[in-house]
Amino acid sequence: MNIKSILPLLFVSVLSAQEVPADRATLLAPIIPEPVVQPEPQPVLRLDIAPESILESKENIINGQKITTQEITPITLPPIPPAPEPRPLTAEQIAARDAKLARAPKYRSLMLSCTVFDDKHTRIQGTTRTKDTTERWEAWSNINFHHFNRLPRFQKNEITYSLFFGIGDENTIKAAARYARIKRTYTPPTIPELPADSTTQPRFIVTDGNPTAEDLSPLIGLHELYQDHHKDLISEYIRIKAQQEREAAERLANPPDPKPDIVIQHWTVTPDAPPAPTKLEIIPTKTEGGETK
């Protein structure tokens, strides 16, 4: 392991310190949400069209799906209410708005590409962008980044980060079997040495590229949050995964109709005649010389 890959350990060494640093990452919303009371389903609004109001009806079968187009007698719809008049802000409201904007935290998007190997280690790929250059960097973590699925936003060093990452999985045993079937040799990635227990010692190591301190700050924050909230993160991940598997099984057992019949009803409206153009009256004027201009 080179010196470059050891340096990030100095950044995350605060995770094992006795005192909690003032700039430790914090949650902006609970990981386990409050139970949501589902509203009563609203009735589907449909036009009640009498058969005698259907002027013309055509049926077409497109890729096995029946689509019916019907022209009906015109229906009078209520007019669209006019938009309210804009109200100018008072001086007090403008001052309050400006003060709120001045107090607003900084926002940044954290975009990462992640691959979880054997449900244990995550290869993280990020990008350092400047005005003129773009450089990719890579790091390894002993955290399964699937556990961050319920963490859309967090705060670190007075900056609010929105977490966006594409994530996939690699099972090295299954990958080796796939390669063997086509008579090829699978070479698993070289994973740096990291603590075995990510809940008590969450760590990451940069193995390629030169990420800046600004790049590493939110990554450090994620590892701090995992150490503080790993129980909730893991339990919520397990709950959501079980729910998704249950819903998938229900859809498989009771598949919806892939091609329901579609009925399109329309009518023709004759637009009002446009207002007559305003007639402009040209009044001649006289110049100082008395000529009409």
C-alpha cells in the first residue's frame, strides 16, 4: 500500500477518538420514518356519456391492445379561473427574505458510483472537477453502501449534502463460476486491508487518484454517520428489501393486465371569432415650414 492510500486513514482517525468533534456529520431527518397513514382511495372520475351522445366510434387493435376512439357531443366545461394578481413584497418582507437567504446553508450534491463486493466491501468511484480538468478517484470502504439507501441528505461542516449514487453488486464466487463456464479465469479486485467490523470501525482507503479534502469531507461524514446510526440504517435496509421482495412476489402471483382496453373520448370545439383589429387613425401634423408631415 502506498503513502497516498494511507493518508485518508488520518482523515477518518477521528472516528475512534473519545471526544465527538464539533464538525461531526449529522442527520437532517430520521432514518426510520414515522408510520404513514394511507388516505382513503378517491373514486375515479369518469365521464358518464349516454349512448346517443356518441357521434362516432372506431376500434383499433394495436399490438393486441384494443383502443376505442369516440367522438361525442360537446360538453361545456367550467371556465378556468384567472390567476391571482401578484402582490408586491413589503420592505419588511424583503428584509426577512434576504435574512433567510443569508442564513441558508450551503448545498452540494454528492454523486458516487459504488459496487458492493460479497455484501461486505464497497468500491467507491468519484470525480474531482475543476474549471479546466476532471479527475476520477477510487476508494474502498468496509461498509455495505446499500445501507445508505435511507439517507438522502446529511450535513457536514455546515454543508448540506444530497446523496446520489448508482450502486451494483458483485458476488466473487458466482463471478468465478460464470468465468469458468466460458473457460476463462476470474480475477477478483484487490481489496485493501480494512477492519472486519464496520459498525465499530468504519473505514475507507483511497487507492487511486488524488481527491481533495473537499471531496473526502462528505465521505468522512458518511462513515461517521454509519458509526453513530448503523443499527437504524441496517434495520431499515432489511425492512425495505423484504418489502420489495414481498411486493415482487405479489405481482408475480397476481400480474396486472399488461394491455387494458383504452377508450379515448373527444369532441370538437369551434373557437370564438377573434376580436376585430383596432383601426389606427393617423392624424397629420405640420412642421414649422407649414408643410403637412
